[in-house]
Amino acid sequence: MAGMGTAIHRTTLQFRTSVNNPDFPEPTWKWNPDMSQVGGVPIVHQKWNAVAERPEPMTQAEMDAVDAAAVNAAKDEVESQIDGTGYDLDRALSLVMLDEINALRSNAGLSARTTAQLKAAIRSKL
């Protein structure tokens, strides 16, 4: 009879409890891993230590890089809504505001703002 235990995916660090070990085959999964190093550490800030065969916390520099990438991805998503082909409310509102701003700028003798400038301004505020 197969044993019950825990398993962690060596790549994604998905941790499962009360598993039937054969359902989580090695070497993709590690059975009954030592999780003592990552108690309270969010999975996004963990990495796999292949030598010790367990997850461990990232260094502060690694955590900062992961967090910065997540912020940039969120900003990219907001920016892509302006370029998107869909006609959602946020995109429509942004473009209406740009038209209104450009009308006022034209009346003041100023050049129009482009969508690229609008996206850059929004991104800087996020």
C-alpha cells in the first residue's frame, strides 16, 4: 500500500498535503520535503534548493527583483488596455479624456498629446 504524506513540485513549489505519494511521481515532485526554512514565506519569495532538495527563502535581492517584475507586469497590463482592440470603459474613458485635453491644449496654442505620452503619464502614476 502506498504511503500518505506531503509533496512539493520542484519547479512551481506547489505544496500538497495528505497525498498518495505515487500520484505525485519523482523527480517532478519531492515527497515529504523539509519545509522548515519557508514557514511564513510567501511562495512567490521561495526557490528550490536542488542540493538540499527543499524550498528556501530567496535573498532580499531576489525578492526585490520578483516584486519589481510583478509591478512592471501590472503596469504593462494597464498600459495595454489603452492599446487594446476591446472597447472597455477604461480605454474609452482614457481616450475621451485625451481628446478633451488636446482640445484645450489646441485652444492654448500647445501641441496635442499622443497616446504614447498618455500611457507614459499613466504608468508614472501607478
